[in-house]
Amino acid sequence: MRKIFQIDGLDGSVLSVGERVQPQQAAICISNSDGKEIHMLISYESFRELCSIAYDIHWAQEPRPVNEDEDIPEVFR
């Protein structure tokens, strides 16, 4: 697999997207800070759709530290 791009998370997690040897396929890999991975195969059309997404997140004026007592959904832990 040839890596297309990688995004390093603030929490030590990594999102990688790669091109597969099989035609018209790409792979997404998300690994957490402990090294556990989950993989997903997507089609060329899905990859194009994913890459064309544009969304503006309305960030707070000043970055604030994460409150350890803050309720964070389990999926993001």
C-alpha cells in the first residue's frame, strides 16, 4: 500500500489513508496512542467524496486546555 496522507492527532492517534494495489480501492487506518488499529477499505468514488468534503468548524476565540473532568464520548477516548 502506498501512503497518500497521514494526520497526527493531538492525543497520539494517527489517521492514515493509502492507495491499495487492487484497482479503485483505498484504505483508511486509524490507530490510537496505544497502537491499536482499525482499518476500512473504501472505493475510489468514496475516496473522492471524502477528499472533497469542506466543513468550517467554529473554533473558540482562545484555545482552552482540556478539562479532565469533561464528558468526552467513549469513541474519542
